[in-house]
Amino acid sequence: MNNNDFKNNITLKKEGKLVRANDQDKPKKMSFKKKKRILRSYGTPEFMSYEELKRRLLAIPSQKERALLCYIYACMARESEIIRPRYKKDAKSICVDAGIIHDNKLELRLRTGKTNKPRKIFIFKNREKWLYDILVGWAERIGDGEMFPFKRGLAEKIFSKHFPELKAEKGTGDGNSKHTIHWLRGWRYTHYRRGNITGKRVESVVASLFGGWVTSVCPEKYYDFTRIEDFEEELENLED
């Protein structure tokens, strides 16, 4: 065994476990149980086109409910990044000062729920005036401080009220289904990937950064419907 082999096979203690030195930086594979748990939580993937989602969001009569769902969608956010987090005492929801208005864009700043790292999201007025107007309009109405000072349960109820047909299966048997507001996050990701938001397709790595993902593995696996569209014409095969 040469020196390099020795270095590559040396073991270190890490959190009470022995690990190879060259394995420390390797990405961990998702276990089968975790994959199964995620799929059961989200249920069968549901896709909603950009125009259909826009129509339904604009049709919500309550300004507060419309703004909440639009902030989650626009920021590709987890609920806890917009409303008050469930397990953090004295934590606040997104505040009015999280947004900065520029000539042609709204810049939103928030912290990623799982990593607490800051990230920025841009809503361009020339591309999404409808969304820009909703977000800015609600911030102006609140004026200062928290915009959505309520807990996660209410956000879920608001989503289920306006998207009653969308459910995520948790557990088995009747009565164990639950609506999930998380689809807004997934739809925004796919709309970026399809080019609905910017007018051209956005690479998965960039779209993932907007959503606060460390890599594009998770959104590509569970949310991205772009590949289906890519092969639609080929599958239809109108030439025959």
C-alpha cells in the first residue's frame, strides 16, 4: 500500500462513527425509506400550468389569502419562510422591509428555512406585472412589520380552500389525505424551467438557488415536469 492508498483508507471518528477520510465529502444517497416517505407525503405529482395557476390566484377574492399564496409561489418558499415558523419561539413572518422596489423589479430577501442562509428573489414588472402588483399591493396595505402573522395550519387551510382537488396522501386508507401548499413551490420551479416566468428556460441550478435548495436533485426528482413537455411532440407522432 502506497502513501496515497493509506491516506484514502484512513478512518476518522465522526459523530461517534468511523468513516473513511475520502468519504466525508461524498453526497449521501437518499435511503429507500426516506424516498418512500417523501413520495407518500407529496402524493401523486400534480402539475398546473402557469396560465391556469395565474387565473386561479387572481380569482381569489380575499386580498390577504391571495397575497399569502402569491408570496409563497413567487419566493418558491417553504411555508415557514413566509409565515411564522411552527417550532421557533418569537419568530416572525416575512416583514414589509423584506422587499425593495427598484425601477422594474421587486427584490425580496428571506432566509432559507433549513439552512438559515439568506437568499434573494426577483419579480420583474415587465414579465409578471400581475404578481408584482399583488405583492407590492399587500406590503403597502400592511405598511410596516409582519405581513402574515399566523401559523402554518391556517396557510394549509387557505390553500385547500382554493385548491380543493389537490391532495397529498399521508398514511393509508380513507380520511388520511391532506392538502399541501407545497405544490406552489414545485410549480414555481417548473415554471422557471419551462421559461414561463422569464421568457426563456432557466437552468435547474439557477432555479434551485431561488428556492433555497442546496442542489437541483430534489426539485428535479419531485417537481420538474419539463422533460414531459420536451417529448410531447415526439410521443404524439403526428407524422404517421
